Amino acid sequence: MGQMGFFDLSSRYAGLDKSGDPLVLLNDMVPFEDYWDELKAIWRTPPEQRKSNAGRPPWDEVLIFKTMVLQQLYNLSDDQIEYQIRDRLSFMRFLGLGIEDSVPDAKTIWAYRERLAGAGKMKELFDKFDAFLREKGYLAMGGQIVDASIVPAPRQHNKRDENEKIKAGETPEEWEEKPHKKRQKDVDARWTKKHGKSYYGYKNHINVDRRHKFIRAYDVTDAAVHDSQALAGLIDASNTSSDLWADSAYRSQKIESELEERGLHSHIHHKGRRGKPLGERQQKANRRRSKVRVRVEHVFAFQERSMGGKLIRSIGLKRARFRIGMMNLVYNMKRFVQFECGLAAPG
């Protein structure tokens, strides 16, 4: 085995560039440094509040944030991301690390993420990137499409009486006596049914603009919350079109009236009822609307197949809001790079 030469690493990186390293484009096009002030406010204790200056210096905030982006983009656990950063030159270059540099370990990444999730600032970070998209000319155009996707969480094996207390907002007495057990119990996730199948977890409610297919607004709830209950908070008043598409779960007289009051033109699917099936005209209208509404399904499909959106391995609504919010943000980052490289098809 030969000794490593001065230019060997540069040659390796040149080889990655020839193969089209996607992380180079992401790093060049997304303004990660713009997040430094927000992240610093969350992760660093102000000097006047520190008891002493002893201890290990904190990690660079942008480096840790980019590590979380990699985790989401490649669906990696804390242990896996630590290993991959050590092993993959493309990850090291994306983070600005050399072979001689230290790498954040799994516990460090977990601690930083816990702090960020606890601060409840994920939506602010998401909105900051949305403002960047608008500055770059990617305005919300062509109307908006609203939908929700179930994001399962690890199932809880509780007794019936325990579940009843959780639903009532109480904590089973047995758990109070066993704090280690209590920490492993998700009291925020809920059961729901879809197409006759039961799911346990949370929901990712999103608003996608028709023109660019960026996520413009989102909300995270437990899985039992009906899709229509999140609609009011998802509507994007800045969209250049008044058209709104959604599936039949959002169909009600109340919602139709509310949309009309807000000056929006409803393209919500018609809903059949028992003994009152849809007529031919309504079925035809639904098929026409589906050609537009399907664009939001493309978003969920990418998240599930490429970003681990089929399951979140966390406990509690705060962590779920962070992880699902991060998934939505990283999707927008990836979509932005595709547009800038001419790989995304608008319309």
C-alpha cells in the first residue's frame, strides 16, 4: 500500500466531481450560512449566563445543521451518520471537514437535535428558506394543493386501561413509578384508519404550490386529527392564483363557504355518500381535478422513498414536529437544486 501523497485527496474529489456529486450542488446553492444566527441563539448559552468558560468548545452550528440535513436526505440514524461522515469523502467535503478533523459523534448530534426540537423553531427555519425561494423568483403560483400523509411511529404496546388514561390526558400511575419506562412511551401519537387499515403515529399536512411543487406551508398533528381540521392554517394567501385543490376528505359545506369568503376557488373533489353515489358529471370533474392534485402525491412519494418518510423513530409530538418539519425543509432544498440545474419540470 502506497503512502498518501499531497494531491491524492484532491484527485479523489476530482473523481467525485466527474461522477456528479449532488452534495456539491446542494452546498453551493443553499445558503446554509444564513442560518447561523438562528442556530447560535438556540444552541449557545449567552456569555453572561455561563458559569465558566471551561469544557469543550461548541461545534460550529452550521456544520451540525448540515449534518442533520444529510441525515434527513439519506435517512440515517445518529450512529449511521457518524460512521458515514468518517467513511465518505463526499460527506466530509459537504461539511467542510478534512481527514484530520474531528467528527461529531452520535451523542453530540442527538443532543443538538434535542435542543433544536425542544426550542420549537423548526417552522422558523422552514419559513426562512421559503423567503429565500421567493427572493430567487420562485413565487407561489398556479394555485395551491393541500393534502395530508400519515407518518407512522413505533407502535406502543399498552394495556387497554393505560390507553384510556392517555386519551384522557392522564399518565398511568405505574409509569410514574418507572421513569425509564415512561420515557419510552409516546403519549402524543394516535391511531387512525385509512382504507380499512390501522396506522399509529402522526400526520404531515402540507400545502404545495401548483407551479413549482414546493411545500409552502405545513402542520404536524397526531394521526387521529382529520385532514380538514388543518386546512385553515395551511392556506397560502400569497399564492398568485385563487385556485385550491384537495381530495374529498376536505369536502364540506362549511369549508366551501370559508373558501368562498377568503376569495378562493374550490377544486375539492366531490364526495359520494351511502345511497347517493357520484353522478357521471361529478366523476368527470373529479378525474379532471386529479390531474392537478396528483402533484402533491409526488411530494409524499419522494419523501417516503428517498427520505425515510414512511416512519419516524422518535417519541412525542415535539420531536415529530422537528423531524417532519426537517423532512419538508430538506425536500424544498432538494427541489430548489433541481430547478437551478434545469432538472425539475414546472407546471
